[in-house]
Amino acid sequence: MKVLLTGHKGFIGSNLLNKLKKLGHYVYCLEKNDNYEELHLESMVKQCKVIFHVGAISDTTLQDPNEMLYYNYVLSKRIFDLARKHNVKVVYSSSAANYGDGNGVPNNIYGWSKLLAEEYGLRTCEKFVALRYFNVYGPGEEHKGKMASVAYQAYQKGDFKLFPGDIKRDFVYIDDVVNANIYASTLERGLFDVGSGNAETFENLVGGVGIKYEYHTPDKIPVWYQWFTEADKEKFMPGWFPLYDVSLGTKKYKEYLEK
């Protein structure tokens, strides 16, 4: 099967590319810095059965709304319009940032850009599956710098400073995210959560990769900081469920990092 993948050099995209190739699919790849029109995007789209739209600016601290909206919303609309025109299914990498503080209102520009694209795709495309990822970690995130998971950053430093307080996140291992994309490609339409379904402490994440930590209270905590996230298991795709909890995921990740 021929598929189109955006963001193939990124963390999630590179892992998904490897999986798609192992499954025997022919993969067209498109990066965010490519000129979509000059690369004859439409000629690629109409040959494909599925578009995995993973590519995006994922730096949640970016404050330039124009750049964020262009790459995450305007270019997404271009892809979705062509998918609708040629009746091609889209599996869209959305984000739990769309939930904001649980009220459905994003609290940063990144969240708004992803929500706008998600809503546009669901509104205009018949074959459209949106996946809201929670906190993804695992092999392939080395290039992400400050946006890499706390597990990776802690392992690189050898120790780590955590915020004190009751902070919990839903950490989802990369293999589960990749498998969620493959599974989503068999569905016709929907909006789903992709997470472990269980909120865990940063202590468990950092400790899971064998790193010691201590507590440090920063001078200022950003207003957009999320203190709690947890995927709703009722919003998982029917028939899909994550295979990794934090204990198993960090064990596998630690083995990878130690190579």
C-alpha cells in the first residue's frame, strides 16, 4: 500500500516510518520545510490510500503565532483539502494540549494550532482519524533538545531537578503511539486519546530509567504549565489498548539508552 508520511525525520515520524516499511508499505515522505506545491503534493496524495500527518512544530514554548499557525494549521489544511478531493484517509497526529486544563480550551499557541487543524479535518474530511497524544517518550527523541521527554533529559544529565508538588502526567511509550497510528489507519473516522490511561509522577518516570533526582522550586512557573494529564480510556480507539505502562516502558527505554 502507498502512504504519505509527513514529519518522517522527527521523533514519532521516524519511528512510524520504520514500522510502515517493516509492514511492506511504500512511503512517500514530506517534511515541513518542503514546498508542498513544488513537490507536486497532489500527485502524491492521489496515489495514496492513507496520509499519516505527523509533521508539525511541537515546541510548546514557541511564542510566534504566525510561524506556529502556518506550519501546524495552514499547511495541514492544504493536505486535508487534497485528501478530501481524492478520497484519501488521513490519520492526524493531534495533541492532548487541546484539552488545556481539562476545559477544552488550549492554554498555549501550540495547542490552539493543533485544535484548529483537528477541527478543520473532522469538519471537512469524510475519512479522518485524529489521535490526541499525551506525553510521548522513547527511542528517537534525541534531537528534540529541551522538548525531549524528562526521561531522556534526566538520563543525559545523570541527575535531575523536579518541581515539588503533586504533578502527574500520562506518559505513553513510543511503540504504543506507532501502533495506534497503524490501527487508526483501519478506521474510517473519529477522535481518540492515545496515552497509557494512567497518570504517573515524574519521579516514577525518572527513576524508571535509573536516574536520581532532587527537588527544586523555580522562581516562576509558567501560567500554561499543566499539573495533571491523563488519557480517558473511554476515548481510546475500540479494540486498541496500550501495551506499556511506565514501569515497562522505562525499562525498555533504559535498555535502549544503555546501548
